[in-house]
Amino acid sequence: NQRVNVTGNPVLPGGRSFDDQRAQYFSTSAFATPALGTFGNMGRNAIYGPGQYNIDLSLIKTTKVTERATLEFRWELFNAFNHANLSNPNVTFNSSAFGRIDSVTGPRIMQLGAKIIF
């Protein structure tokens, strides 16, 4: 539960490539181990991950089959444009992966459905 000391500015310049952001999302040299038995000066939940870009779409067609029954066709797309979103960076200070992003969010998912409504 011990927190680290922030000794500099951990923000790296924007406009870096996707691979550069995965390799080092924030400046790891801006952190130091606090003195033994003391808490560091970094606040709780002070590091945020990258933003998410996600568009979900659905197309729905409803058709009257009989006087009482209606048929609904549905096509749904999750992450419709298949955009790779970076996950949160590793924030464990003693880890060799500190500051690195090791995964991305899932791919596009599509589902089809049909439903009869009485």
C-alpha cells in the first residue's frame, strides 16, 4: 500500500506513435521510492490510462407478419470500426513493466438476431 514519490513531470509529449505509447505511456523516471517507513507524495488513483474510442451500431427492421405477430430483425456491431484501444498502463513501481501497456481492448463483435413479437 506504499505510494511512490513524484519527483518530476510524468507526462510525455502527445502525438507519439501507437507503439511508443505502448512501450512507455508515462515517464517512469519521474518516480522514486520513498524513504523506508514513509508514504510517498503521489495521490491515490493519480495515473490515468489512455482514452477510449468506441462506436457501437445497430440496425433494426420490424415487419408485420400477421395481424398480431411482428418479426424483428436485428444486426448489432460493437466496436464497429475495429479501433484498437489501449488498456491501462502497469502502475506497479517494482515491476519491470512499470509504465508499459501490455494489452489492447477486444476486436469488432457482430451479432444477428430475430424475434417474433405477439
